[in-house]
Amino acid sequence: MQSEPLSFMGHARDRHRAGPIAGNGGLHLLFPAGERSVRRALSASVAAFHDMGVDRDGCDFAELVLAEVLNNVVEHAFTDRGHGIIELEAWRAGNALSLRIRDDGMPMPGERLPAAQRHDLTVETHELPEGGFGWGIIHDLTRDLTYRRDGARNELTFAIDFTEFDASA
């Protein structure tokens, strides 16, 4: 299993203790919720995906999805708190990459996945909405997308099936 420290390694309750995390043979990162940490986690994740045998197109595809997820976590789960912990696990499962993201931020509204918003893209560029595309991207580009609140933690799981777009197949 590849582990990479991003400011610290361990469980949220052990954030001051350094050391490896036992896991599932894939990638396991634990890092502070913040824009800079997300960028570092994305970079470490892409390198790990490559090491798992995911080709360049597959790595780019997975990075796009993961960036949407992690940026949503930082932007929304920690809005009122300003700090927190994100845990990311990824492992190869046949022609798919399975991912689990946990955080100790605020729960999703209604403690369920947001629906994918659909926007009219036939309008003039200046009439397009500023945001609201993230969950649509996540829903469209993943399978087996689930969310649950486990105690004081959010858990999002999903898979990226590389055979669906002919990368890493």
C-alpha cells in the first residue's frame, strides 16, 4: 500500500501522531481540509493511480472527478468550521478504480447525496451559471455513488469504470 503524509498521517482522532496507516493495498491519504492540501492530495493520487496501472487518460479522468469531490468537501463540509480532516482511500478493482472519501465536516443537507443539477447549455456564455456543475459531473462520471453519515463523519464512495470510456481497459 502506498501512503503519503500530507502534514500528518493517521486517523482524525490521532492527528498529532505520525506513522503509516494499515489499509487495502491501494492509496490511503489523510490530510487537512484546505485548497493547498487538496492540490497535494490530487498530485499524490494521480501518481498512485499510475502505479496501480491506470493509464494517462484514466489518471486524468480520475483526477477530474476527485478534484470535484474534494473541492466540494472543502467548500461545503467545512464552511462553518474552517478546518478539518479528509481521508482518501483508492484501490484498483478490475477495470475500475474504487474510492472512499471520509471527512469530519458538516453533513450533506438532508444527509443524502445532492441531485445532479442540469443546466441549459444552449444559452449565451454570459448567461451560463457560475457554478452548480460539480455534482452533475460526479454523478455522470462515476458508478455506485453512495453517501452516508457515520457518526460525526461523512463517507462518500464511488467507482470509476475505465471500460466506459476506453481508458486503462
